[in-house]
Amino acid sequence: MMEEEKKSSLIAWVKRLGFAGFLFFLVKGLVWLAVFFFTGNEIFKSCN
């Protein structure tokens, strides 16, 4: 019985970690896209 509880709590912890990791990398990717977009926008603005 204790082993089942340990296993289910471990699975729940891994799922939370996976969700947090997904959100972290999603936000990180969006920030990098914004950095490249605004940097490129400033660079190409001077070409006109």
C-alpha cells in the first residue's frame, strides 16, 4: 500500500515538473523571439 502511494506521488511530481518545464521553455522561446524581432526591426529600420 505504501509503495503505491509513493509511486502515485512520484508520478504527480513528475507531471508538475513537466508542466513547469513546458511553461518555462515556452516563455523562454517567446522572449527570444521578441528579442530577435525587435533587434532586427531596429537594424532594418536604419536601411531605409
